[in-house]
Amino acid sequence: MKNNLTRLTDSVSAIKTDFLFKTRLLPTHVFVLETKNGLILFDTGSPGSGKMIVESLKEAGFDPGSIRAICLSHWHRDHAGSLGEITGLVKPASGVDIFIGRPDLPLLTAQRPRILRFHPFLNIPVRHRPGRLPSPSNSRLIPLDSAGYATLDRKYGIKAIPTPGHTPGHTAYLHRETGSLFSGCALSLLNRDIVGMVPIFHDRKEQIRSGQRLAELDFRYLFPVHMFLRTDEIPLAKRLPCTGKKGIMARLMGNHLFFRYGEHAE
Ligand SMILES: [Zn+2]
Ligand SMILES: [Zn+2]
């Protein structure tokens, strides 16, 4: 894997890690947020990405030792895979705070695969494996219960938004100061313009409800982990309804659509 880091906004960068199912349809991004208290990562890519992530940070002029927190969207291996590698490599003196949705914590710590469903009508079973656990000597796993929410908000200015459906404890994160929404797998750009949701789920109804809640949330930037990425602002006024043939095809594929990027209606 080649080092890479792209600056997206003044405070957010993305590192592209390997591709799920070895296709370019599902690139996996690790997001880096610069704050006055240090760096915060959102997800960690698949196992084996840790060294490249740390090297990419160094190459771009960041100090990996200043990573203070990692916010996990969910327990799957392509999101939590390099957790142990990253925390092991950077070994910050104060340890890294790792946040994860309360219902996903036991799924991560159990360290065994589970079955999810693919496609809302076909319901094809797919096996998902968990990410690798970090060492307690250099990190703390913090479940997002009421104390966890308060800690994340107070220390880092980030609001955790429970978005169950893809997994029971899937969580999106809103950085209040910059209006950046790190949506994990709860909202994805299915192509350059259309924002929808991937057809892999633990509970489809909950997944749609969660996606809808995010689609109506007042954020400025959307940073989904897989597929396409845009760096322009998408406030509520720029979100247009999805209509037309493209929409029909996406629905047949089992995708659920929420909105598309449009120009500002002044
Ligand atoms: Zn997943
Ligand atoms: Zn994923």
C-alpha cells in the first residue's frame, strides 16, 4: 500500500486504505481531524493498514504521536482493522481514547465473525469479521453510553450520533466547530452526486431510519468511509430530492437514496 493523504478541508484529511472485496468500488477512507488538542482519527481501515496510515501522517507533516482519539463507526474489520496496529505504533504517553457504540463493543471484543444481510429483497447472508483489539497498555475502549457521549463532547467537541442498522451500535460523528459529519456506513455517496445507503445491514428498517435522520441533520461537510468523496459544502439548502432513471437503477440494486448534491438555491 502506498502512502497517501489528501487534505479535504482546513481541518480534515483523508487517507485511502485498501479496497474491500479487492475492487475499486469500495475504497475505504480513514479521516484525520486536526484539533487544538491533537489529532482524531475516524475509523482505521483493514488489518495491515496501520503502518501505511502512520507513515502517511508523518509524510504529510503530522505527528502521529499527537493522536488523542479514534472514533469507530462500527466493529467491522474494514473499519476497526488497524486499531491495534496504530495504537501500538504511536504509543502516546497518555494513551488513545477509542470510542465505539455501546452495542458494538461486545461484538468487537468477542473477536468472531457474524452474519449480516445483503440486499433488502434477496436477503443474502454475508459474513463479517471484527477488527483487531488494541492493547490496553496504550489505549482505552470507551463505549458510547451517556458517560461516553459526554466525554467525547467535552474533550473533543464531537457529538456522537447513534445510527443503528448496518450494525446494532453503528455511530456517526459530528464535529461541531467545522460542521463535518463522519457518517461511517450510515450515509454514502453512491456516485458523484447521489447520497444513499449501502445495502448491507443487520436491521434494514433501523438502517433507513438512521440514514434519514442524518440526511435531515444540519451539517456542512459529509465524509463517508466508502466509495465517493466530495469536499464541497452540503448544507440543507443544497440537498435535492432523488428522481429519474439513475434513482430507479440504484433502488433495484438495493440502495436506498436520500438526496443529491445540487447548486445553492439563492
Ligand atoms: Zn460494515
Ligand atoms: Zn465497511
